[in-house]
Amino acid sequence: MQEQDFPLPDYDQLSTGSLQHMIRSLGQDELTRVLEYEQEHNDRPQVVEMMRQRLDELRSGAQPAAGEHRAEPAEAQNSAKGSPVTPAGAPEPLHPLRHGNHDRPGST
């Protein structure tokens, strides 16, 4: 397969979530081609079903969504590195109560 001729660049590296988003901008012919490739190579049931449903929508009159399906997939776009979550934001540890009255541990 020639990469520049295939409707979705880096297809084999795309996650199911990215595929779900990107196929919405494909026309019926392009999506049929992608579906055939999927069935011949990976044949992932979830992906095949998702593409078949989208093809049914297109055959029923749905139009390809605006947007560029050849754009860089979401997981490859520039994003902030690291996590904004820090240990400073964690709640205080919760220690279970000992047996007895919660006001006077150890007594009943």
C-alpha cells in the first residue's frame, strides 16, 4: 500500500478512539477502502463494526463531517508533558477506626 494513497495516514498506529473520530470525515468510497484493509490485515471486531455502522449512516444519507481526516491524530499532537497532579494535592491518609467507640479507641 502506498501511504500517500491511503485515506488515513499511519493507519496501523491509530487507536480505536482516533479511528472513530477520523472516519467521520471519510466519504463512502474512502471508508470502504479502509474497511477492506482492516478486514484483510487486523480484522478487529470493534473497528470493523464501527466502520460498518458509519457506512450504513453514509448510505442512509449522512454526509462526511467537516474537518481534515489527514490531520495528525489526537494522540500525536503537541500536548503538555507530565501530569498536573502532584502529591501535594492528595488527601490526608485515611486510617480505619480501631474496634470500639470512635471517640475513645479501644473501649466499647
